[in-house]
Amino acid sequence: MAKRIDVSDLDIFYGNFKAVEGVNVSIEPRSVTALIGPSGCGKSTFLRSLNRMHEVIPGARVEGKVVIDGQDLYGSDVDPVDVRRQIGMVFQRPNPFPTMSIYDNVVAGVRLNAKKMKKSDLDDLVESSLKGANLWNEVKDRLNRPGSGLSGGQQQRLCIARAIAVQPEVLLMDEPCSALDPISTLAIEDLMTELKDRFTIVIVTHNMQQAARVSEQTGFFNLNGVGQPGRLIEFNPTEKIFSNPDQKATEDYISGRFG
Amino acid sequence: MTSLETPPRTADKPTRAVRSAGDRTFAGLSTGAGILILVVLAGVAAFLITESLDAISAPAADIAGGEGVWSYVGPLVFGTLLAAVIALLVATPLGVAIALFITYYAPKRIAATLGYLIDLLAAIPSVVYGFWGLAALAPAMVPFYAWAERNLGFIPLFAGPASATGRTMLTAGLVLAIMILPIISAISREVFVQAPALHREAALALGATRWEMIKMAVLPYGKSGVIGGSMLGLGRALGETLAVAIVLSVSGGVTFNLISSSNPSTIAANIALQFPESSGLGVSTLIFTGLVLFVITLAVNMLARYVVNRRADFSGAN
């Protein structure tokens, strides 16, 4: 079910402001692709354009193409709701629905698809999704408790379980560990290496060691100055980016000379 | 605090919390304002109780209607609650729908304008609502009442005979509904706007349509706010005087028949209509009904506060 993403000549705008310019990239299926770069360089904006979540902000639009498995996400007959059902997302801050139980959080996306599922099938789905997110053993005795009662790391894994329960093609992660402690971060990183067998994963991170640890490919975003659009400066295998990058800007950023 | 008042006597100056004159003045003023509210409330309650003692202790036969003060106030309480509940049943869904439209559906400019217009509804004096209900809404409702009697007459609410003037309990309830619409939609709007972007985005990223997003992330978050707003609206509907006095055609008894011209009055409207012609025990009886209304309104408002405050517990602030 993992799918390849081809982005060509993608410009992203907020109103008249061009936030990201001229992105061309191919993201491989069944791998982790990391996006790094300084704040405000457009990497999160780019990530959100991959499942059309940036459109939530009024005035946001794109020019160019994002093609997943031959289908243009921005085709005129494509409903963003369908796009988001195929491409899951995990956010910077854990956001389980506070009024729902752990169980209901996991099946929230499935219930949206309006398929009537048998209780036993739902139970199986909850178990497999929570196991997939390495959370089952910690919560199996309290599935009916509110999800907001879990620790931050557990909440984030609950959100991952919720995202993978709908069997998406692609999993987008927007700085999923930036609000978590090192132990929880490790748990999520281990999870990513397991999940990449089934999903195409794209992760935005500020933590370069994290990018080095979890990803096969890394993209470096940068911008020339405030008010300028962000650009994808370099996209290469992670090993190459962190040892022998093609671009000087990448090397400067990696080695901590700025950013 | 006691440790501040008994400091070790090592320093020359006694150690006291340093407070500027401005701070002390402001603290005094705001404390005074808070106490003033309590004094006024206690004064009103004391007045209502002392003035109604005559009616409570009077022999039943002397009270208007001849069956005692409780029999007198019973139908009025019923009428008050009935009109307020009709208003609430109509205004709550409408107010919530308006609030959702303003916060999540309308283009920004339309939303702002509509918000102002709704707030403007609150600024219209109730006597104007009363005349509008009497002169415009009531006649307009007459054909509907006739239709309801013919086709829905098997339901006790629409048993008829249909009023020829339209001055029915249902008309009064509808006028009240429009009067409490601003408060319900304003409070709902406030809580819907505050529904965390975090959870709205979570729903959207799962592939929720806008309505599904509202069901998953906005309504559960705003539920208690909506309940609180409705309760405040209910409080206003219970106490509304002039609009009901003008619109409602009153002739006594307890009935659930909403479309006939014989309706129980409401407490507030009854006081307004009867007071000019009353003296002695009659005044005392009316004040007693006012005391009952005071207690009902107080209970409703306290319930509203309780529900609104409970919001913090399940808003997901953690």
C-alpha cells in the first residue's frame, strides 16, 4: 500500500506571499524521508501540501504537481477529503480528541469512512493499530479511559495508531518528537523504522541526529532571506547529506555554522 | 500570612507587605463593588419575603381565586415555564446553527456583519418585540394554527380550538425565542471559535469533511458552553415581562394546548398586568409570585454557572 510521491515544480502560496518555490523531488515508497532546515524555510508548509492540509489556512494555494501513484492530488476533480484519507498525518503536538476514549480515538478515522463495521472487527482493528504503534501493552486495560490522560509520548503514539488505523498510503509526520522527552522520542523513532515496511513516511524534524538515525533520504530546505520563498536546496541519501553534501549551504547547516 | 504579621524583630522597620496607595484604593473599590452586589441581592430577597408574608399567612379564601396562594401561583409557574421552554427549544438549535455558520461556514465579511446583526437583536427593547408579536407575528401565525388544528389536532399540543387572533402560547414562546437568540448564539460563537486548532486539524487530517470536523472536534468541546448559554437564555425568558404581557391572550387554567386563545399567564406578565389594579393583600400576593420567580430564576442561573464552570474538566486543557 506504500506509494511513491512525485513532486514537480511546486510553488506554495499564502495569499500573495510565495512561501515555497520550485520543489522537484521524488519520494520513495517504503522508506523514511526526512526534511530538515531552519525555521520558516517552508518544510512544514511543503509537508502539509502533500495531503492538502495547508488549505485549511484561508488563501493558501499551490502551483505545480504532486502525483501519487499516477494520480495528481491537485487535479480539478480531486476532493481534499479523499486525499487526506489516503495520506495520514501526525502533528507536532500530540492531539488525541480529548472527549473520546482511547478506543474511540483509534477508530475515529475508520468511523468517518461511514463503513459499518462489526464490533469484533473494530476490536481487532484497535488492537492491531495500537500494537502497530507500540502502545497496546500500555493501554490494553484502559481502552475506555480518555486519551488525554496518557503521557505525552503515549498520546503521540495514540495519534500514530489513529493515523495508521485507516490504512493510509503515506504517513506524514510534522516534528512528531519535538514536544517529547528523549525516551518517548526513542520509542517513536523505533516505531518509524518498523512502520516504513508498510508505509511511505515523510518526517519534518529540527533534530539533525534524528534525521540521520531514521531516514534513508534527506531533503534540506533553506531560504535566502526573510520574505523570500523557501527552496529545496539539496535532496540526497541521508548518508551523503551528513558526510559529503553537494551544496555548501547544506554543509554549513549540518555543521552548525548557522540555523 | 501570619508569618508576615509577626516578623523577627531584627530589622529597625517592621516587615510589612509593601502596597502602594493606588493598589489599596483599587482593592477597596473592587471589594466594595463585590459586596454591593450581595447587599442588593439580599435587599431584594428580604423585600420579597417580608412583603409576601401577608399573602402566605392569609386565609385561603381571601386570596384571588379563593384557593390560597399556592393555587394562585401554580398556573402562573406553569405558564412561565411553558413559554420559556418553548423559547428554549426553538432558540437553542437555531442559535447553535447560527454560531456554527458564523464561525465555520460564512465568508469572513458576512460572518462579521451577521454577528453584529445578531447582537443588535439584543438591543431592541422588549416592548417593541411585544408589539411586533402582536401586530405582525400573531396574525401571520393564524393560518398555521388553523392548519395545525385540522391536521395535527390529535396531538394535545395542537388540540385547538385555534385562536383567531394568533395570540397564543406558541406565539409568545416564539417571540421569546427571538429575544433569547442573541445570548445563545453569542456564547456558542465564543466557545466554537475557541475549539483548539490542534483538534480541528486532527479531524481534518483523518479525512473529515467540515461537518464531520465540527462533530468530532467543535461540538464536543463547545457542548457545555452551549448548555450554559441556553440556561442564561432560559433565565431571560423566565423573567421577560412586557413582550408576553402584550402578546399572550390570558384566561387562566393549566393547559398544554399551544394554539388556543385561553392560556395561563406568566408570573412576570401577570404582575405587570395586575399590579395597577391591586391593593393590600392583592399586592402581597403578586409580590409572593415575584418571590417564586426570583427563586426559579436564581436556580436556573446557578445551574447555568455550574454547567459552564464544569467545562474546564472536559475541555481537554491538559
